[in-house]
Amino acid sequence: MSRLEGQVALVTGAGEGIGLGIARRLAGEGAAIVVAERDANTGAAAADQLQQDFGVGALFVATDVTDKGQVEGAVAAALATFGRLDTVVNNAWGGGTMSRLEHKTDAQMEHGLLMAFWPAYWSMQAAFPTMREQGRGRFINICSLNGVNAHPFTAEYNTGKEAVRAITRTAAREWARHGITANIICPAAATAAYRAVAAADPALIAETLRNNPMGRMGDPEADIGGVAAFLASDDARYLTGNTLMVDGGSHINGVTWAPDLPD
């Protein structure tokens, strides 16, 4: 398939996990990829592998998404290298803490916004002018069922991701007239973070999988990346402002998420 041939996509946090899975699927559809990644080792390796596996242009740009200048710099690098930018995927996340709401600090809550909301806001503003000029653009922002369902003990993560959902819907409303769509994916995928939780609390993960109608976590490339490729393509040109739960049906009846934390 080559639905995205001639297009350029920027993916934050594309050095591993969901970001890498999405980048690989977009590259498989023909898009050149800008790997905006903080880790120089995984970022450079991802760009090299994309070129080798799919024969597309791939550029690694060292990007700490908590730095506005670096986010804007990644967009500028995409335009300088490839001359256009069709899709921006805001995926990067820098971790959080698990604690009860009454114990959260201002710094922790600010971290949630700095890792999720602000990078999406900065990248969307930076990419908007060229997308408006092109008369076409795609924003795909990665959020979480944690925020939608208000899972306990991850307040900063929930808040940051729900802020991204809000601005995505606002962008969808305001920028539709320019041929720009903005959508959200809430994924469930077997990433390094998932595997770490599984190792630390296997009973919790077993219960989570029992509540998943498909009984498994998704594959970052085959399951999550496939939906992202659809959203980036013209097949989704009339779809905007939506939250797609790419989670094997976990959202239907809710997922048990109740780690045992002390007061």
C-alpha cells in the first residue's frame, strides 16, 4: 500500500513503543518520517531502520518535547529537509508517578501538562501555517483511557492527556475549513511501560486482560499504527474531532485499574 506516498509525517517519541510502531506503519504506507525523539540512540536507530526497511526518507531530530524551541525546531527541520509536513503525531510521554490525589504535588501536576498538553499545543501551532497553505493536514494525538475513565492514582497523566483531547477537538472545529483534521487515539498496546507494570504487578495485568474483550494488548505497529495510517490518509478526510479507542474493546464495560496503595 502507498496511501501516504509523497507525504511527510513527524512523530514524537518515535524511538520505541507506540511512536515507533506508528512511524513504521506510516513509512510502510510511503510517508517520509521525522523521528522527533529525546533519546539519541533509539531515535537515530529508528530513522536508520525506517530507511532500510521501507526505502523512505527518514530524519532523526533530537527533541525534548518539554522544550518549546526544540518542538518548533523539529517542525522546522521537517520543512527544511522535505519541503512539506502532512501529519503530526503527538505521542511522546515522559512518565509520571502513582500516588493518591491528595498526595500529588504542584510539580507533579505541572509535569503532566508539560509532557502532554504543551508539546501538542506547540507542535500544532508550529505546523498549522504550512498545513493551511497546503490545504491539507493531519494531527493525530495519542491520549489514554486512563484519562477518559479517570483511573485512580495517575492524576497528572490523566489531566495532561485530557487537556490534549480538549485542544484536539478545538483544533478540529477551528481548522476544518483549511482541510485539516485532528483526531485522538486512546491505545492499549504492549509497550515497555506495559511490560514493566506486568512485571511489578502481574495480578493487576491479568485482571486487565480479563476485562479486554480480545484478551490481549495491541501491537504498536499492526494494531495502533494501522489506525494512525488510516487517520493520516485521505480515507479519513471527513473524520475529525473524534476519539478512537484502539484498545480491543476495553472501554466498553470499563477496565479494572485499582492498584493497592497506602493512604
